[in-house]
Amino acid sequence: MANKKATAKKVEVAPQELENVLPETKVKQKEIKKPTWEFKDRTYYLKTGKSPLVYTIPSRHSQKKPLLYFDKEKGYQRELRYATNHASPFVDEQKGPVTLGRIVLRDGVITVKKQDVCLQKLLSFYHPFLNKVYSEHNPVQDSKNELDWIELELEALNTARSLDIEHAEAILRAEFGSAVSSLSSSELKRDLMIFAKRQPALFIELANDENVQLRNTGVKATEAGILNLSADQRTFTYGQSSRKLMTVPFDEHPYSALAAYFKTDEGMEVYKSILKKLK
């Protein structure tokens, strides 16, 4: 009897979905994009607002005028030098012969051609005088700064226009002193508008300072003889009775101290009384 080979039956297994299998992840490193250098002519100007015939900016490191830049990536100070025959302003990157150049602003301005990469990078990125002694001309930023100034000026002028005469006098007195007392209403308004236009930031600060009007009332009360301020400016007294009102704290402006006193419970009564007498 012939042996029959047993044949194993093939068992088909249905494909199963694998659960909780994490897909292969790839860690992508963030590429640090270095700022692209735009080749163009650049203009630099003095921040002082003056235009000297000739102004020289240090162009190389020396003990008297250090010209160093702290490199955060390398972790140390790097010496700077303007070399007309090199593209880098760093001494440790200038290989071979070096031709030194001078940095001279004429009439407060210097224009550097696009070919002079070393000088442009030195002035635009690394020089310690940047944005302290001089700045790079940036039309976009300059227009933004000009717009901000115009808006601040407009805010100051609108505020000045809406103020009453008493508040206007208080602001001008804080800035110009007792000479304000001799001005007429129209002169006060005119000088107030001029002040707001020329110094808008300071004007807005004074307009929002609640102590300005209190100080002005104190000055007017003293000028009217309602209050007296001693010769050493340390003591306020009542005009007629010479009774002591308050002592000015050491190293404090007398009318600022008086304004602070007016804000106390006792001082509020005195302030109201002074206002009635000034009318």
C-alpha cells in the first residue's frame, strides 16, 4: 500500500489592522535663515541734528577708542577694522595685506557705495556708535517715525484747543513760570498751541498731570497774597494772619509739596477756600 504524503492545508489569515503603531517620525531641524545682504548704496547721518563740515568716526580698534563687537555665537569680543580691500570688518577674517580706510561724514552725512561691503556692514551692524552717534537712513522707518510724530502733534493740538483758560494757564505756568500772569486770554491760547506743537509729548504729560492745576492755584494764591512763602522756601503761611499752613519737606519743590497738601483732607478745605478768594 502506497504511502500517501499528508498535505497541509493552507490556512488563509485575513489581514489585520495594526493598532497603536506609531508612524515613523522624522525630526526636522529648523533651518536658521541668515539675513540676506542687499547690495545697494546706503546713507548714514549724525543723530545730533548738527551738520559739521567734517566728522570722523573711528575706523579701527585702539586703546583710546575701542572698536569691539561681542559675538554671542563665538562667545568673545571681536576686533573691528575698516579695510578697503576686504569684505569683512572683523580682523580675524581679514587675511593677507590690509589697506586701512577712514570714515568721514561731510556735512553730517556719508553715502557708502554698494561695492564697499566692509564699510557698510561695519556701519550697519557692528559699530558701537550705531544709533548713538549716527543712524542709517531707512526711508520706511523714517516715514513711520514721522507719522508717529504727526499723530502725537495732532493729539497735543486737539487737547490744547479743548482746554479752558485756567488749565491752559496752569500748563504754561508749569513750563514758563510767573511771566504767564501778564498774558491775555488770546496770548495764553496762542502760546499754548505753540507749546503743544513744539513739544507735544511734554505738553500731553502736563495736560494729564492732575497736580499742574493744584500747583497753579498755589502760585496764584501766593501772588495774590492769600498765602505767603518764606524766603528760604520752606514754609507756607496764611497771608493776613501769618499763621503757619505747612512746612515744605526737604529737597522738594515748594509748590509740588503744596499741591500734595491740597489733596489731603485738611488741604482740600484750604484749597476750596483759596478758590473762592481767587474769584
